[in-house]
Amino acid sequence: MISRAPLCLLLLLPCSIVAQEASTVRTVRASGEATVTVKPDRAQISIGVVTDAPKAEAAAAQNASQTSAVLNAAKGAIAGHGEVKTTGYSISPQYDYSAGHAPRLTGYQARNTVLVTVDDLELTGKVIDAATGAGANNIEGISFSLRDDSTVRAQALAEAAKKARANGDAIAQALGLRVTGVLRADTEQAPIIRPMQAAVAGMLKAERAPTPIEPGTLDIHATVIVSLQVQ
């Protein structure tokens, strides 16, 4: 008796290969980048009060007095158009590390850092002047940002997606192919906002000209990667 099983396998095998080839999807992968430039509408100023004294208690007491005055001055300058909050406080011993001698305690330093957020950029310079006039002696810097960045983020993503699709169409056309659909679209990460940083001299004196501040612009950058079906 002759078995027919091998014959059936031989007959089915070509059919499965044809089905597999028919299900193969050809794709083109492309990326697009976009940057949207806007003007900021929020500023954050980091203001510090640094005091030194032979004893920790004296450094802390002097710092508390100066910081209270700085807080009151900053709150008065923003006039309800922002926020003032403490972001750091420390008391640390200070040593003399002269060569050839063991470290010698020379006193203590108290440091209090306040972050002032203003939604009216015209108040930025006024806040710095008011704070330094009240006893702040360390301005660590200023950063500018947006109160609501959802609209510009969406704009950056939309422009990046259009560029990615256009790049994919160009690649397909160059290869003699035609785009028939979009299989996938991804972003490498959330749109990046590059904040404008403005450095200010660390130790400031009250008697000087008003502080000029120029906010500049912000760049919101997005990248989109698409996989396009082609034939």
C-alpha cells in the first residue's frame, strides 16, 4: 500500500509560500523636525541672601532678618502678579584651609534662596532692584518660560509630522514607489522647550542704575518619525 501523506505535503507547501509573500508589507521610514519660536510670558528669578558670622546662631539671625526684608520687598514688587517661595536654606561651617595647617573653623555661613515667579515680564527688573535694595546679595539667575505651552507644543508636533510625511513621500518617489498609507507615527520625546537663561552678577549693591532685562525668545523643538506603507 502506498502512503499519500508526502504528496499532500508537497502540494500544500507552494500555496503557503505564496500566501506569505502576498502578506508582506513594504514600508518607508522617515523623520521630520520643526522648531517654533515664541516670546516668553513668565520669568523666574532665583534670589539669595548669604550671611556670615562667628557663630551659627548669629549667622541664622542675621539671615532671617535680611530674608524677611527681601521677601516683603519682592512681594511688593510683583503686586499680586506672581509668586514668592523659599527653595533652599542651609547653615554650614566655614574653614580656613591654609597650606601646611589643619583646617581651622572661621565661622558659619547661612544661605537662604527665594524663587520669585512673575507673569508680567516688565516687573523682572523691578523685582531684582527691590530685592537687592532690601538685602539680597546673590542673584543666581533668571529663566524665561511659558505659562501655557500646550498650543505651541501642538504646533511644533504638527509641523514636524508634515515634514516627516513629505520626506517619506520624497524617499518613496525616488525609489519608484507610491505611498498608500501611514502605518505608524512616533515622537522621540515630548517637544523640547529650550528656556532662555539670563545670568546676573552674583553680588549686587543697592545703589546702581535700574536693572535692564531682555527676555528674548523660546524655541520649542519637536521630532516625528513615521512609517509609511508603499507599493
